[in-house]
Amino acid sequence: MAMKSKTMNMTEGSPVRLLIIFAIPMLIGNIFQQMYNMVDSAIVGKFVGAEALAAVGATGSVSFLFFALCNGIGSGGGILTAQYFGAGKDESVKKAIVNSAYILLLGSLLMGIISFVFAKDLLHMMATPDELMADSLVYMRMQCIGLPLVAVYNHVSSMLRALGDSKTPLYFLIFSCILNTGLDLWFVYGLGMGVFGAALATIIAQLIAGVGCLAYAIKYNSYFKLQREHFRMEKNMIWSTVRLGVPLSLQFSLIAISCMALQRVVNGFGPAVMAAFTATSRIEQLIHQPYGTLSTALSTYSGQNLGAEKMDRIKLGFKKSIIMMSIFSLLMLPIIQFGGEWIVKLFVDDPEVIYYGAVSMRITSCFYIFLGLIYMTRGVLNGVGDAMFALINGIVEVIGRITIPIMLTMIPFIGVWGIWWATALTWMLSAVFCVWRYISWKKKKMVALVNAMA
């Protein structure tokens, strides 16, 4: 099988066509994953109860913190791999795949152990209500156990996407989601295992997805056909992966910390608001997917073109992605404004929860354009290796998510709605910074990054 099989060269051809072809499989896969998350929440909410749904939601931001630390390193390895692939350095691509795996697997094991041990302390720190603590603790610790399994799938999929193959991860993700849903129904509804059953179903599905995707890549992708020399630790590659990945990890972890701070504010309003926040978060995760997949496609596109020293194509791809993102944002606005109540009803039957969820979504949907700007600038700047941007962007989000909700919820006529207004205003604040960072970007900085790869 030729070296270029199961890959896509994004340094030639129409940027729009390349971005769409690359993004569509990821979008389908991510929608399946988010649909599973929604089904998982619906199963827990319908068959166990609103308090169980709130308990699951209470662990989300904490779990995201530890997943983020690992995923940032994986993303750094993907950026480096894409840049080597664009530059035509095949042996370096293979070494980058292996060396980034070393860091990611070690990091996931450490994060899994740490988060398991301190799970209860973290939940207490977030003011998780006592009546939810038992279920929240079980669900969170099960996720900690599954962290290394998630790392395996995320590493293989990020490497394949860096090489332009967004289809292979899709197949295994779809299978995993279908399996996960079936196991959810069996464990939660059939066997009455509650939130433990939901978490166990996820771990089993992640294990099968990770192992299956790796085995497929080894068999069918030439870059995964490794020799003994490719397994040597390369200090320069490890440093490059760390240099690119650590700021991304810090960005993701800072965002996660800010979400934990926001979750603490949410927890202070009781189970009904917590359940509504969990439901709307699941829905918005689905809405994020077109932005996120286009951002990932733009990151791979930018990384490959940086390696090929085609700066004008990077700028053109960014402009086209902004247009596509804006169209999607405008299309989503009326859907959420008029259909929010029906969407929330998919999760719970409690009228109070439905009311909070529907109104809050009407608030945040008016700000989707800013969310899209964040994703597009993040994609292009992460792709060219602007490590400092990732860190500063994370700091901006922390400032917004920690300070704004506290201030807004203290204003009597805003109260609980300050939770969702804070999310919307944080998107706006972060988007302004992102756009400023891109506009101020100088071509000589891109050239310096190319020279650093030499």
C-alpha cells in the first residue's frame, strides 16, 4: 500500500472543498457522540430521575479538566504531525506518532490516578449538594478509570486526522456510540444499575473504540507500520510536542476550571437549575459540533500548509471558514428561539426544569456568532503553532466565567439567569480577543515557525 494511502493532502486544491470534505466525517462522528451524550442524559433523567441527571452533570466540568490536560498534549502531537506531513517528511511523521503517544499515555495514567483519589474533595470544593454526592462520586470515579482508554482512541484519531483521514475515526466512533446506547439501556433500565451502569457502559464502549481504531490504523495506514527505529525517544520531538501541547492543555484546563467555577454557582441554585444546566449543556455541546469540526479541519489544513510554507492558503482558508460559520449561526438562531422548549423536553418531564432550560437557550443562541469566531481563530492559530495564543485565550475565558456569573447572579432582577448570560458574555469577550490576536498576527511569525521545523 502506498505511503500516501488513507491520507489527504490539504496543500493543493480548493480550501472550501478540502475543509468540507475533511470536516463532514468528523461532524457526523461528533454528532453521533453528542447524540449519545444526550441519550445518556435522557436515559438517566427519565429512568433514574432529575436528581440523578443533576448528579451526572455535577461531574462534567471536573472530568473535563482531566480530559483536557490529556487532550491538549494529543492536540500538540497532531499539530506537529500535520506540519511534518505537509513538509513531506514521512519518517518524522512516524516518529511523531510514537513520541506523542508516550507523553499522552503517561499523562492519562497520571491524571486518572490523581482524579480518582481526589474526586470527593473536588466535588466538595464545587459545593455539590449532599443528596447528589454519592451518585456524583460514583460517576466521576468511573470516568477516571476510563481516562487512559479515552486517550488511546483520541491519540489514534488525532494522528489520523493530522494525516487528513477523518473517516476512519468516524466508523469506530459511530459503532462505539451505538454500543454505548445499547449498554446504557441494558444497564440502567434493564438491570437498574443507575449512574454506575451509565458510566460502565461508556468505559466498555471506549475500550472497544480505542483498540479497534488502533488495530485498523496499523493494518491499513502506512504511517502506522512502524519499525524498531521509530520507537526511539526523540528529545526534539518530545520537546516540540510539549511546547505545542502544554499551552493547549493549559488552555483546555483553564476553561475546565472556569466551568467548575460556573458549576459551583449553578449548584447553589438547587437540583432544578442544575438539571436544566446539564440539559442545556448537552444541547449546546451538540450545537458546538459544526464549529468544532470546522475548527479541527482548519487546524489540520493550516498545519499542513505551514509545513508546505503556503501562507496565503492559510489566510484564504480562514476567510472561507468564517463565511461558513456565519451561515450556520444564522440558521440555528430561529430553531432555538422557537423550539427550545421541545428540545429540553427530550431530557426531562419536570415543568420547572423545562422552563429554565428553554429560556436560557434563547439567551445563549443570540451569541452563537461569537462562539463561531472563537472556534475559527482557535483552529487557524493552533494549527500554525501559536502556543502563546492558546494559553492567553484560556486565561481570558477563566476571567469571564469566574467573574461574570458571580456578579450577574447577585443582581436581583437577573438572579439565576446570570448563569447563562455569563456564558454568552464570556463567548463575546473571548471572541474579541481571538479576532484581535489573528489580526495582529505577523507573517514573519509564521515564517519563524517554519524555520523552527527545519
